[in-house]
Amino acid sequence: MAVTLPAAVCRRYPRLSLFNSPYTAHDRGCAVDLYPDSVDAPSPVAGEVVDTRTVDAPSKPYAAAHDHLIVVDLAPDSPGAADADAARILHVDPDVSPGDHVAVGDSLGELVRSGFFAPWVTNHVHLGFRGADDDPVRASGSLPLALPADLDVRPAEWDGTGTVVETGDTYVVLDSPAHPAPGECFAGLAADDGTVLDGGLVHYAGGGAFSVDAAAVGAGADGTGADRGVTPATGPLSLLGQRVGTAADGTVDWADVALRANDEPITGLSLFLGRKTAGAKLVCPDHGFAVGDELAVEIAPTDEPIRLG
């Protein structure tokens, strides 16, 4: 049984990812990271807060020493309530307490930059769902998640090149691939066959892949009048002419490949679905790239792929 997050909830956030994490909570797409464009964390669910906990986080120089867990018993009309009983939310310093009732969009508190994050990951709300008999505190065990069939997701085609428009200590962002319709839909980097990719290619062991029905793209945000476009993908995947993995019901096992930018080794690509931008995010700690640099990414087989989790 998969829990479907409604399109209206997904569209509240500029960016989302089901697979871009090394932690078991995201295995098989069993959790989603939702990236708000605010300091506050808007709730993706409605219901009663039944537990809040503070937990130790891995020690990182750029992150807080503690993270927080919020457990919400879902109201009957809450997103996810048709298939689950409780929501498990992380990376928010709670401004709510057990007994409080929250609606979709209410602030749960401020986002926390946790030691569970890699340094190239920005602040976000982690969301998973549990059944009535499931332990809501345990890290693994959330129900599989599915993107709604009426979510407008479009492939962003990429030839591996682009201009650096943003840099951090451990990453750079390119101006390509271009978002096909900024603000109107979600878009993600496309494999060679148009399948939309998600996750950390290939620095995390697994990723995600979504097939898009091109005939339904742009048919309207309300999901009426057409079979909508996004479903879990199955089959071999290639990017920039190189086999990069195999998908089975939406979950990808990455192949043993290595990535280079301008012939310099890089760690990988950080993949997501974005409503405003779709530019490739290159994970490359200690890089020497600068804004304005023109980069060309290549992918090749290797016996020693970088695996961070």
C-alpha cells in the first residue's frame, strides 16, 4: 500500500525529492523531503500533534547538534489519511506541542539545519507516514509514497553542459537544463529516454525514476480530462549516452559509474523535482569552479564508484 501525497500539497513547495538521501527512511521512496522557500516549516498534513522529541544528530561543523521529531495523528480529511494513520516529520524545531491541532500550511516551527544533512543539502521538511500498528518514532518503517497521478511533472532534457550560476563549498549549480515552464509545473533532469530522475547519482546507493505521459503534460492542474502523467518507471536508464542504472517500480539501483566536470572528478549529481528551476546541481567538495565557468559533464564506467551511503 502506497500513500499518495496530493498535488495541492506538493505545489506548496518549490522543490521535493523522494530519494535524495542515504538514510534508510528514504528506501524505496518511503519518505519525501519538501523544500519550503521560508524559514518556517509549513505543515504538509492536518491533525493532532501527539509527540515531539529532540534527538542527537551526527556532529557536523555546519549543523545543529540536535534534530527534532514531530508526530501528527492525521485528521480524517488530512493528506495521506486515506492510507495512513500518522505522519512523522523531521528537521523542524517545533513551535507546537502534544495536544495542538494543525492544518495544512500552519507553521510547525523553524527549519533546522541538521547533522543528518550532507553539506550540499538545503533545509527541508522530512515527511513519512505510518500505519496504526507502526512505531512512529523508529527511523525506518514508513509506508511507501507515490506521487499523485495528476501532478504535472515534465522532463528537463540536458546535454551535460551549462554555465555555473551558484557555488557553495561542496557544490555548484548550472543554468541548465532549462525548466520547461517555471512556476507552472514540476520538472526534473531527464534520462536519455525522457524518464525523470531523482536522488543522488551515483553517490547514494539508490535513486528514483518517474515515467511521464507526454500527451497529458499541460492538460491542466486539476487532473480532469486526461490520464495524467507521472508513474513509477521500470527498466534500464541511461544519461548522456551512458547506462546509469536500472529502475524497478520507481526505485533505481545506480550502475558503477563515475562523473567528471571539465575532466575533473566530481562526487555526483543531486537530483530533485523543482517548480522554479531545474538546473543541474553538481556535488563536488573542494572544487575550484566559479560563477560564469562553462562546464561539461561526462559519465563513464568505473570499478570504484563513489558511494556515500
